[in-house]
Amino acid sequence: MDTPRLSTLEAIDAAVWQQLARCVADRQHPWRTPVLATVDTDTDSGAPRAEARTVVLREVDAAERTLLVYTDARSAKARQLRSHPQATLLMWSPALGWQLRCRVDLHIDEDGLAASSRWARIRLSPAAQDYLSPLPPGSPLDTPALAGVDRAHFAVVTARVHDIDWLELHADGHRRASLSTAGHHWLQP
């Protein structure tokens, strides 16, 4: 993509949130499926371990600086964020040449209004099947499991973004900035 480079941190922050909002509607946008990195403290060795997986961004609220994803409440991801609710979302856009590392605080809602209202929207869609399995994600199976009939395992994860490490890779020179709720500043690339 050959577009003029943005020159101010405010313009970069606005463009980042504009792209995040676009990716919810545009299934081909590379930021629609970021990598979520969490900490697993429930390991066989007892030592914390980093875990990472791809998630799907479902909603973006630029004014509140929040990103929403869905999960099965029984998943390892849900267990990890309950015990350690800080994480990083990693995104890369080849077209923009931008990498985002969004440092977030996570909150899971399993039975409140956030979960109920979103379940009402997706319950008749094929996506609902992801949350209706009688077994938790990652359970061993002899044969594929049949879906259940309720939303007992559907949960909404809200990621409140407190800092975005923005990196632009560009032929004319790389740039990096911190776009934070405490303020924006340039960083050494």
C-alpha cells in the first residue's frame, strides 16, 4: 500500500484505531485474527509459561480503548486470564507495514449482560457451535462430539488496551512509538 506516512503521534493513534474498527467488518483484514499471549501458571513444572493463540476480534470500541473476543469459558485461555488477567495482543499488517503489540487487561464475562446480549446475536449462527460442545476445548475425543443445546460455555473477553507498541517497517526508515493512555511518545525502533 503506497500511502503517505503519518507524521504525528495523534494521527498514528487515530489511524490505528480506525484500522482496528475496520478489521471487525473486513474478514480479510490481517488484524482481525491477532495472536493473544497469556501466562499459564498452572503447569506441571510449577514454573509460569507463556501461551499464545490466534483469536478473532469481534468488536472494537475506540473511545473506550477496548477489544472484544469470544471464548469457551472452560478453555485454558479462560483459566489463564482468570488467574493472570494481563496479556498482549500481537497484530501485523503487511499492507501497512505496521506491527501492533497491544498490552491489555482482560475481563471475562460468562453470564452477565455482555455475554447474554452477544449470545442472542450469534446463537442461531454456525459460530454458536463453537461454544456448545459438552467437553472443554482440547479434550481428547474418540469421535467428534455432538453439540449441546444451551450457551453455558459462551463467554466474552474484554481487552482494555492501556498501551500499544506501534512499529512501522518502511523503506525510508523504521519508526516506533508508544501509544498509551498515559500519553504518546516516540521510541527507538
